[in-house]
Amino acid sequence: MEQIKMGLIILLVAVTSVLCEGQAKELVDLYKRQTATPPSETCDSSSEGTSTGASGDMIWVCRSSTWTPFRLTPAVGSSRTMSGSSCKRIKEQLTGACSEPLSSGMYWVQGTQIYCDMDELDGGGWTLAWQHSYTENYPLTNKMTYFSNDFQACTTRASGWCNIPNKARFSATEQMIVAYHEGTVVYAYKGLFNRNIDFNWSGAILLDPVKIVDRCTQEVGIQPAPENKIAVGFTFDKWTPYNYKANCDTYRGTYPRPNDCRWENCKLPSSISSKADHVQMTVAIFMR
């Protein structure tokens, strides 16, 4: 019986694009049938697998020379009432139901709209939990730190700051630090989930770090690490990752207006920026 259900999903995906349009906002519910007037078009062996497309919340598919109705239901992550538990879980539930890959963007997660990286880094399924665009959010306050209990919706990856408190609620096993310049990924490293992320600066230390991508021109292969001396809760070093007090690649100084040291460790390549440092920089922390 389970094989038949999966076969029907594959068939419906193959015959109609409405099931996988955009970010796969609708799925077929194979358990709900509705008495309705079937299409007037002929349904025979020559039209097997064809569809009338969606009409309201219904779709008709020609199966075994009979028009068979299916009800469309909202997909997980498409609304508050259909919230997923995490971006990873949404990706797992939607992948396989659609022939098109999921797109990164806004999804409903635990009752809140959150940005999900579904297709860009390390297979996707990443929940954006913190973000800061350096020198663009002065004056700094404690509520902006990655271990803050203050909520600021993570709705875009472009710029600004955001924070989702109680990050352990996503039941993550991994976390990732990504640095962007004007929306372009410069470096990304992942590690095991660090439960201190909800409590203090050390939560941004990547445990068993793994490089995903690194386009820096110096200190290549060195993972970003948090600083415990300057602008704690914001600053990262990409030079001496196990020192935690030696250098900086983001801010230098103290609250509320630390000095600019963006990209000083990394040095941007000319293919990304005409200047190697002291230009736009956003760092984000993701959970999966």
C-alpha cells in the first residue's frame, strides 16, 4: 500500500507543475477524496497521467481511464498553522514530494517566519538564528549578541541584525558560521552544535570545525572563532582560532561603537571586491 501511495505522488508531480511551483507551497493529500463533477475531457489510455490542473483546492488526474480527484493541502512551512520544527525538517518533508529543488527564503518555523538556506550551502536545511552586519547597526547593545534572549526576526539574509533566542529548540546537531560581502558567501564553516550558544560568547566556538567554502586570500582554511575581549558576542577572529583574544576580522574595540576591522584577517579576493578589507560584511550563524 505504501508503495502505491509513493507511486501516486511521483505520478502527480510528473503531470502537473502546480504541486511544485516556486518553493513547493502545496502538496497532494492522497487520503482525502471529494465527490465532485469530473472534467468533461476524455480520460482513456491515451490521456493516462494527464491533469486538469488545480481548480480551487482540487486537482483531477486521469488514472486507469478514470478521472480521480485529489485535494491540495498547504505544505509544511507555508503558513503559521503549517509551521515546521526547523528548516531541516521542512526540507526533509518536502524533498521527494517535488521534482524541483527547494529554494532558500522565508518559511514558517515554530510559528515564526524565518529565513532558511535550502539550496546554497552544504546541502541546505539550515535555519538562520543570528546575523549582524558590521558597522551598520551602531550603537551596539547587549540584545544584539548571538547569546541574547531578545528576539529580532531573521527574515532576510541581506543585511541588518537578527536573533532567535533559545536556539536549542531547533534540536540541531550542527551549526554554521557564514561571512557574506554584499550577499556573496566569502567563507562558511560548520561544526557540531554548541549548547553554550544560548548562554555566553563561547557558544560560537565551532566544535570539530569543517570548511564548507573559503574564498579568502589569506588565512585560508582557518575557521572563524569568537573573541572574548572585544565587542563580546559580535566579534570573530580568523587568524588564531583557539586564542579567543588575539585578533579580529570584524570589530575592534568596545561598546557601543567599536572600530572597524572587517576582513583584515581574510582579505577579500578581487573577484568579490575591489577592496580587500573595510567593506561591507555580514556574519550569520545557522542551525541544522
